[in-house]
Amino acid sequence: MASYSTPGTPCSCHILTFLLPTLLLISYIHNSDAASKQSTTNTAFITASCNSTTYPTLCYKTLSPYAASVRNNPLRLCNTALTVTIKAASNATRMVSKLAKQNGITSGEAAVIKDCIENLQDSVYELKQSVKAMGSLGSAADKEFQMSNVKTWVSAAITDENTCMDGFSGRKASVAVKNKIRSSILGLARLTSNTLSLINHLSY
């Protein structure tokens, strides 16, 4: 039996060869556009949330890198803010501890630095306790009481950070030592203040 060629087949192959990359390109553009819109939405959520804090610029700077993971979730935003603040508190503790070991530190400076380190260690502990309290919100029978615990822990951390800075008032310490510690603790205290503001606006 004679065989017959199918002239339509090569044409169909050419069409498919053209259509497949085109469809893939359209899909890529669509997905990129959707991702871009989602990214804008996530960033806008961070901006709006930070506007309720005392230091909105600092808030946005520290939390905007986490916009993709936070998305539009207020609870996740508060947990992220706590994590960032704990890291800052731990870094401040290490910085002050290193300063205490430097040559040329007077006995008066050593005493106030020691007190400051203890305050910062307490702050780290209190912030970690607030994270635990936040983690219990979902299973807590009395969510209002649990939220009160979260706020109490964060407020206590702010008090300890301010106590560290206040410890240098009226004490004999060099300007260099005072400035170095104050600049570090001031940034931490502002972060903690922002975190408390975000938690205060959390509806749970």
C-alpha cells in the first residue's frame, strides 16, 4: 500500500515550536507581575504598621527586609519585631561586655558598665519570655491575660534598657565611654519601643 505524507504535520510542529516559548513567556510575565504586586502589598503593610510606632523610619528599616515572610500577618510582624529586637539586645550586651575588658577603664566606669550588662541581660531574658508568651496565644484560654503578659515583659525590657543609660548620669565616666554605650543602647531602646507599639496595636 502506498504511503501518503501528511503535509500538515510539519506546519503543526512549527506552530507548536512558536507557541510554546510564547506561552512560557506570557506565564513568566504574569507570574512576575503577580509577585511584584504581592511584594508591593507586603511592603505597604510594613509601612502602614510602622506608622503607628514612635520611630517609624527605624521600624521600616529593620522590618522591611522581612516583608515577604511577614506578608499581611500582624502576629507574624510582632514576632519578627521581637526576634530583631532580641538580636539587637544580644549584640548590645556583647558590645558593652567587650568595652568592660578594654584597657584604661576606671573602677567607676567598670562598676556602671557591670550594672548596665546586668540590665541588658535582663532585657534579653524578658524579650525571650515575651516570645514564649506570644507563642502561647493560640492555645491560651485567656488570650487577653496572655497578651497582657507579653506587654509586661516588653515593658520590663524597656525599663532595663533605660536603667542602663540612666546609670551613666552623674557617674564618673569618660565622654567616649558614655557616648559609645548610649548610642548602642538608645538604638536598642527605640527598637524595643517600636516592638511594644506594634504589639499594642495587635488585635487578639
